[in-house]
Amino acid sequence: MRAWLMISVFLCAAPSHAAAEISADSKALASIEKELKQAIAHEKPDAAHLFHIYRIAGREFQAYGFLKQARSVYEKALAVKTDEDPSEPIIQLLQLDYLEKNLKEQKRHLAIARARIKNSDLLEYVEWYEKALVGGEKGPERFEGGLFGAPARWSMLEKLMREKKFNEAFALINPKGVEQSSLPHRITYDLLNVLVNRRKAGNLFCADDLKKYPDAYSYSIRLCKILSSYIEKGAVDPAAWQSLESFFKENNESAVQDKRYLVAAAEELKK
Amino acid sequence: MKLSRGKCLSVLGVVAVLWACNQAGLGVGTAVSNLASAPLDGLRGVGNFLTGKTYSNYTKKTATLRVELPQTCTTAGSHAGQAIRILDPAMRATLGSACKCAPWGDCPRNLCDCKALCPDSFDILSVHADRLPGAPAHGLVFQNDPDFFAGTRHPMVQGGGYCWGHASVTSKFNRLGFFDPGHELTAPRSSKEWRNFYSRVIDDVTDNKATQIPGFSNLAEFSSHPTIQEMLAEKVAKEWAGKAMKLGTLGIAMKDGQMSPDTAQKLVTDVAERVKNHQAPQIAFTFGRKFSTHIVIVSSVHAQSNGSHVFCLKDSNFSASQNQRCRRHIVIGADGSASGSDYGAIGGIEVASNEDSDTVAQISSLVKRCRGERGC
């Protein structure tokens, strides 16, 4: 009976592991929560079984986009006293920590990972995660390339900019690798270029976009205007600055607010 | 992928039968239990077990529908209501006035079954099958940027980028974006309202929904606009994080050794089928060492006389022109060896773990749109 439930719960939840983004749906949430409660109440599972129920429920919650619930059941899975392999909830929690930028939980889960994961390949990933994404007092320490290279470097770049270490941040970027990048990446380079070289910054990578779309509702274009006029006149244009600040006031989503460090850095040009 | 509870329950029913037949408690239960507990391979297998089954169902359904509903052509004139095979000389003569009784066709309902117009199969993906992944118009105007961070220039040694996110966003827009250049929003392009609208468009497409995109002709034009490009760049990073850091992904990232001949053959067959079925699939491969993993889109597959196969690629690390005419490619030998135009010796290659579930979700959305448009 226990194995039967394990299979049934497992198969019900299994596709969610490989599922991509699924729209949040309050009925789906209620359904998963109900199924979870019933599985525990009716089966009265032993520790190992309970661990797997929580683990599989975590997959389903996460696949449907219910990240808070996924986090909760993954934590419950880890709290169960059992010898079952805890790798999945730990790795998934680390993913959620990264997505949600939860530094405190990252450190806690890394400690758990080091203590409880036995698979050597996964431990290698954990080591990379720790050194590349979290790092020590100086921030990320490890810069490998490949699949996981980008977030480590962006994390370091952002940290240096927040600490106003603009020369160090600028030195991280390869100017030959900027031209084909997205506008947000190009404007980051342009900003650092002007912060370091001031009016001697030369051509801006955002210039063509600014010329073609001068009125675009975009923080990159508004920042480009500031940089362009700074190079020309040696001062930050007040109207352009007001326009940049307005963009950040008008758009509350985290994707925009996470870029406020660019505004803070650009403010140095006023000095 | 929206997995309805109904589908879940039907799977339970299947499992109940299997389990009931297995009185010894071995076989099904043990195998699945092993899948549930193994950290890497088992989880990948788990993810594919049910999602793969659903994808496999579409393979069977597609084959069935193609046999049941051969492409026919029906005229609305004197042959109204009479299905005539398209190769019929009489049909050819009247081809100009014929409607199309085929996926996304324009025959009215009284002449053509909804199953033919809006098949719940891979053929629903044919609506945008002409969008070749490597073509400039059908790519993001910005590249993945592996060279953004300083150091020696090598495609993947230094920074790496958000290749999985870039490939995923490209693929989704190509399959699901219904560009409509003839219509503009009333809100000015410099307004917050305009931005808000396209923010929802981007969210919908990356949520695997067939979506109307007014004001633009194709993905390149769409991604050129600064307001849009900012949001797309953010979405590329987010799509990456949602895929690359999952436990199920780590399996391929660890596979730096050569594939077996059998594995290679299965891969080639799988990818070729997907391309044939209007999907330009994303593949993940590891080269050089663990974690040195890249994701690209396969646009075509070609058999060579020596038994090897060539995957022509759309590689986000290169420009549109550098992706033309199969300049970016991987050659897979019959012995399992693999090498590429750019990455040296390649170890493991797999169809990206998101392909099955994304494709199933996309089919569902496209069928819904097609049927809505045609009154099915």
C-alpha cells in the first residue's frame, strides 16, 4: 500500500519536475494542497515515505509557480528524520534562493548541502554555487565559464558597482564583447566607461539606439541621454536625470528596481 | 505545462493496473521507487517518464491523424463537399480557387473537419514552421554574450552567458508569436501603457501561450526596440535561472565523456523526428569539462555518407550572419563521438529538459487559438 501511494503521488507529480513555467492557478494550488494533506492523513506514512511525499509535492508546487509553497514543503522534507537522499530538496531550495535573491537562506542551505549531500557530482555543483554566487566577504570568488558562468560575473559586477569600485567593475568587462549584447548590458558598460573616463569615454554603445529611439520608455535610453550629454557638456542634465528617476518611480517590478544600483552609480557623475 | 488533475488521475488509473498485476512487489514499484530516489539520472528519467509519455502520446496522435486526414483540397464551387486529393489533375486546374483543408487552413467548417484544420498534434506547430531559427528575422537582435567579461576570447571559456534563456525565448517567440505589423496600439510607443502591454505579451509568450503581437513583423524587429529589448533581456536571464539551476539539469552538465553509439543514434533519431515535426528543438551539450555546457537550437539534421550526422544550429553566441548556411554545426559520429564547428570534442548531448513539456503546452495553446479563430 505504501509503495502504491508512493508511485501514485510520485507519478502525479513527476511531470512537474520537467515542466517549464506554468501559470499560477488558485484551483491548482488548492488541489495540490488537498492532495498533500490527504496523502499524509490517509496513509500515515513512515519517515521515508513522508520525505518522498513532501519532495514530490515540492516539485508540483514549483512547476505550477507556487514557490512559497514549494519552499515550505522542501523544508519539511529536510526536517524529516530519515536516511533518504536529501539532494533534491536542497538543490531546489538553492535554486529558489537564487531566484528570490535570499542571501540568508542561501548560506543556511549551503551549510546543509555540505553536511548532507553525498553525491560527489552534486557536491561539486554546490561548491561552484557557493564560490561563484555567494563567495566570502569579497563576494563571488569563482569565475568559470560555461553554463553557470554568467550569474557569477554579474553578481560580482553589481557588487563592485554598489561599492563604487568603478575601476574594478570596468576592468571585468571586455569591450570587444559588448557590441552584440543586449541594451541593458551595453548601458552598464557605457555607464562604467563614463564613470572611469568621464568626458574622454569616447563613443557610447547605446548611441545608435538613442538616435533611433530618443523617446523610448526605457531606463537604458534615459541613462544614455544622461551619459551622452555629460560627455558633451561635462555635467548631468537635470531634466534627463529627472526623467531617469521618474522611470524607476513609475515601475515597481523587481526587474526594474533591481537596476537601481545603476542610478546610484550614475549619481556619482553629479559630483 | 498545465497538467490538469484529470490527466493526473488517468495516469493513476494506469499505474493501478500495472501495480495490481505485479503481485511480487517488484518490477513497477521497485523501478519507479528507484527513479524516485536516484539523485540525477533517476530524476531526469522521472521527469521524462510522465512528460515523455505525454509527448510520446503526441507522436502517436500525430501519426494517426496524418493517416486519417490526408491533405485534401476542396473547392467551394461545383465540387463543393467533395474531397479531392491534391494531386488530382482536375484539382490542380482549380487550385487557385481552392481552400485549404489542412492545419490552419481556410476551408469553412462545412467543407473541412476541425480535426484537420486544428489538429491536436505536432502539426499544429506547422503554423510557423517557415521561421528558420538561423534566419536573421527570426532571432533576437542581441546575442548571448559569452565574451562580455574580460579574458581570452573563446566561445565558452570565459563568461558564459544565458544561453538557455536566449534559446528558450527565441524558440517560444518563433512558435507562438503571431506578429501583426498592420496594427498599432493606440498608446504612444513612448508611454508606460505601451510598455505595460508588451510586458504582458512577453510574459504570455514565455508562459507558452500563443499570443498576438501587434505593431511588429518578426522577432528581430520586436527585439530591436529599446523598451522591448530591456524586458526581453531580463526574461532571458530569468528563463535561464528557471532551467539551468534545477536538479534535473545537472545531469547533462556533468556529462563530459563521449556518448555511446547507441545513445548517439537515439539522439539523432529523436532530434530528426522533432525537426520533421515542426519543432526546432533545443539541445544541451557539454564539452571540455563538467559545467562547460551550452544550449543551442537545431534547425536541421543531415545524414552523411560515412554514417555520421550533422546538426545545423542556431547558436546564440554568434550573429545572424554567422548562423547562416549551417556554419554553426555539430557532427555526431556513428561511434558516439561528437565535435562542433566551435567547441572541440563534445561529450554528452541531450534534448533540453524543457522541450517536451514546453512543446506539449504550446500545442495546447495553439490548438485553442486555432479552434477559436475557426469556430471549432
